[in-house]
Amino acid sequence: MNTMISEPKIEFLPTRDIPGLTLRNFRDSGDFGAMAKLLDTSRTADGIEETRTANDLATFYTEVKHFDLERDLFFVEYEDELVAYAGTRWREETGKNFVHVIWEEVHPDWRGRGIEAGLLQLVEARTRIKTDGHSPQGAKWLRAFVPHEQDWLKELLTLNGYEPVRVFYDMVRPNLENIPSLPLPPGIEVRPVKPEDYNKIWMALVEAFGEHWGEEVHDESDYEFWLKFPHFNPALWQVAWEGDEVVGTVLNFVDGEADAKYKRKRGYTEDISVRKPWRGRGIAKALLARSLKMFRDMGFDSTTLGVDAENATGALRLYENMGYETVRTFFAYRKAM
């Protein structure tokens, strides 16, 4: 594995100014554990409840497409202790945009010493190298997703020409009481998910979410990546069918690591979708109600989901009507390349 930065060819000034500080690329699988530890420290300092294990990170970084593990990650260490990292991957979106998503984490004790700005300069330079093969017709953007609690990162992006362009919410239903009884429309049924159903469910998701803001153009590799999601649990899914057609989904899952850390039992009601021909018939609400009752019967005390606040299908209003409350705001920051 490479341990020296070979590209882009720019000087990382903090290593010159702070003795003992070094910069390198990905080295080996041990980096995932160090990243998980740093991420936990950073999120805790920022007051964000989020858990990512080394295995979660390894699955993402080794399987996600349009990402070079040995060249698209940058690590900053002080005397062999990881103090910051940053990375980038590109994605082609359904609106023919080519977007380079960038991210970085900096230990709270090391913020404000030039590391944040230096890493941003590195990942931006790396994206310029990677963008050469993109279609000349497509718009090219840099994008970062930032929790509202991370003022240090919002300030860094703003100073470097990024602007907030989209708002997302994390929502929680704080209890599983007073769940409405919402039957599915006639002819629509839920049945246990079998492995032979996975591809049909995936294709229904791709179709349902295809018109959403920032949706990625998918291929077979995305399906394989989806199957490897760490919390992939079809036994908890609520999938609506009309005959052999998948018409709607709620792909529920649990995160035992987060439950143990935050001393709770919270279900995740995610990937809520209804294909366009079946919308407006109460299918999403019925599937969500079934999911809430399922988690209640399993002994869970709350549920959570994420939503695009400007979703054109009215998802935010639906979730509010089903008892969900906004607990965190995320911003998508963007800059033209």
C-alpha cells in the first residue's frame, strides 16, 4: 500500500509548520479502526449521535464505486496518531451532473491549526485530476454534506466559496404510542421478502427515487453494494405488492451498536418509497404504520428516518403527520468546478 502522497502535487503547509505532523495515503485495514475512533471523538465533541464501526467504514470504502482507496483518502497523523482525514468520490447524477462529494474529519483538539484548510485544498486538487474524463455536457460540482452542529466545517466551506443549496432532516418518532390503523388499499398486500425478491425491490427503489434531487445514476455494481449494506435485514422490511409488481417499500433495520452506545432501542424506517403509478393511495402511510407497530411489538421505544426537506412528493408532511419530529438539520454545500 502507498504511504506517501504521490498526487496531487501541492504542499501541505501544516506538516511544515507543526513538527511531528505527517501526511499520507491509505495504508492498510487498520486505518478503518483509527477512522472509526476519530469519527466517534469528532461527533461526540460536536454533540452528534452517530456511530460508525470499523466494519461499516471498511464496507463503504472498499466497495463504493468511483473511488480509489489508495489515492482518494488523505490521512494526517501526529506521532503515528490519526488526527484528521479527508476524502472524495465522484458520482454521475440523473440530472447529468457530475458531482465530487468531499468529506473530512478533524480531531477537536487539532482544529483551527490549518489542517482543515490544507485537507480541503488536497481533496479539491484531487477532484480536478479525476474530472478530466467526465462528459463536457454535464455540470461539474463539488459537494459536502454537513450537520448543522459542525460550525467549523460550515465556516471552512463558506470561506472557500461553497454555498448551502439543500436542507435535509433527521427525524425521530419519540415513542411508539398511538399508532394509527391504516389498511392497505384493496389488491395491495405485504408478504415476507425472499432472496429472489431482492432485485425487484432494488429496481423499484431506483425507479421511485430516480426523480429525487441528487439521485445517482445506478448500475449493477450499486445493486451488489446495496446487498452488502451492514444493516441489510429483509426480515424487517415492509414491501407492498400488487401481483408480481413491487409498489412500495419501507426497508427497516436496526443498529445495535448505536442502541448500546446511547442506551435506547430505536428502529430505522428508511427507504420509504412508492412507485409513481401507485402514489396518492395511502400506501406509504400504511407501510410506515405497519413498521411502527412491528418495532413496538419487538420492544423498541422510538424510530428514526432521514428526509430531504424539499422533497416534492410531500414526504416531510407525511412523516410529521405520523408523529416524527425533526431532531437534526443537514446542509448540502456546493461549489462549481
